[in-house]
Amino acid sequence: MTHEMKGHYAKKHSPERSPQAEIAAALRELAEPEGVPCAVAHDIAARFEVPPLEIGFTLDTLEIPICKCQLGLFGYQPARRIVKPAESVSPELEAAIRSELQNGKLHCKGAWDIAKRLKIPRMAVSAACERLGVKIAGCQLGAF
């Protein structure tokens, strides 16, 4: 999303499409002052058995930002992003990242899958990407 669109998230979507009322109510209830944390958004997606993009759409429609990205890429105060480059990257992790690249980028879901497969924190994968100069794209919630 461009800086000019900040606070106008609904403009990304067709005005003919409406969010599900139950999901919207759950998101409003769990929103923090800075928005809905990524982890909470994913929990709601699982609870309502909908794809994370549906939660992202609903948040956009409600003009509620997503905060506290589980990869540390956005939504933290005051720094916005908290991920820092890893000191080093193991050959196993580097190979896993490089094997998941699509057009030179690692998708958010791919980062999560790598973390799960290697039994490491998600932010360790994004820190490795920072060290390797790999951009993470394709937020599962549609934020980027």
C-alpha cells in the first residue's frame, strides 16, 4: 500500500463486496488501539475457517490497520519494523529460503512454512532474509 492510501484501506477493494458481519464484529472486538495484530488476524481466520486474505479484506473495509507482523516487517511502534539482519545464516536456512523464491522474493507463506519445517521462529526467517538481501512479499493478509 502506498503512503497516500494509509487510512484509506477500503479503496483497495470493490465497493460491491461486503465483509461478513460475524468476522467484522470479532475483529472490532479484538482490535487494539494500533490495530489488529497479525497473530490475532490469523487466529480469527482459523476460527471462521476463511483464508487470511478474507480477514485482511475485512480489516481494510473497517479501516483497521494490521499491526505486529509476525515476521517483524511492519506494525510496531515507534520503529514500524523490528526485524534486523541476522548475524549469520546457516547453509540449511539459506538453501530453504532460496528454494522458495518466486521472482527473487520469498512470500510470507513460504517464510512461515520454512520456520515450521526448520522449527525456528518466523522472525528468524525474516532476519535471515534481511541478511541475504531477500525481499519478503505477498502478505497472507494482503497488507503488502
